Amino acid sequence: MKGPIFSKATLGRLPVYLDYLRTGDHGENISAAEISRALGLGGVQVRKDLNAVSGTGRPKVGYKTTELIAALEAVLGRKAATPVVIVGAGKLGKALLDFEGFEEYGIKISAAFDVDNSLLCDRILSMDTFTNYCRLYDIHAGIITVPAACAKEVCGIMIKSGITAIWNFAQIELDVTDNITVCQENLALSLAHLTMKLRK
């Protein structure tokens, strides 16, 4: 059974709640109101977020602190981070490989792969080893940062290697079956949206 689906805004707040709960002595129980005051967030929103994570808190008691921490860790994957691989170790691929913020959301970039042997190092491996690596380390999520002309081929290799969730930075639509999840990232569109805000 799949867990609840959280919006981007909610996912952005969950690590904040967890970090707050992990610091200081909050006692056996803690209320949504206490958390909202401490973090400067709306009480209704905090209560809604926490209810989605761990169920409704008890009236006048709130949530058991240790149970709430455990629930947040489970949602964010802090205890067992999901391994993800990158195909394409150019500038963008390397930037994602070195980015440490993924771990806040229970994601660990396990390795990057490329066909250019001059790029190979401890964390950048030959594309020839990709399928065996994914099967050996039970990888089911991948990031595509190759040129558009290569993206469909890479997508096919990922799917054959057991990957079912793909974050695609290549500017081309990937044709996949319903059991494969693709998140299309359009950097140009995001920047255009940002500049439009400046014009208002």
C-alpha cells in the first residue's frame, strides 16, 4: 500500500519540523500549536501537515514526540535513504552528484554514469556497468542529464535495468508505460516563469 502523497510545499516543511523536534527538550508530548509558534508557521497548516504524517494528535495532549519524530523520519527516509543514480556526468550531472541537500528528503545519489571514460572516478562509473550496478544495489530511481538526442536510449536502458522512477532534465518527452513515473524538468520554463514575475 502506498503512503500519502505530499505537495512540494508540505515536503519543504517536513524537514523543518524534524530538525526542530530533534533539538532541545520538548518533553514527552508536543502540540501543533507549539511547533507553529516556534517556527512562525500557521497553526492550521502545521496541524494538517502533521496529521498527514502521523495521524491526528490527541486533544490537549498533542503528539508523542518520539512517535512524531519516527513518523517524520519514515516519510523523509532519514533512516534508510533511497539510492538514486545519474546518467550523464557533465556539468549538470556533476552538480547534482555533489549536491548534499537531497539527503534532507531521504535521497542519496549513489553514483553517476557516463560513456566518456575521461570522466570516470570513484563516483562516476562507466555506462557499461550501469545495469549490473542497478541490479546489485537494488536501484529503482534515476536522473537523466544527457543531451536530448541520447535521452530516449538512456531511458530504455534505465527501464531494462529495473528503474521505475525517472527525473528527466533532457529537453525531450519520454514515451514510457504507465508503470514508469517520469518527472520532466524544464529549466528554461522555470527561468521564464521567474523572469515573468519580475515584470509584474
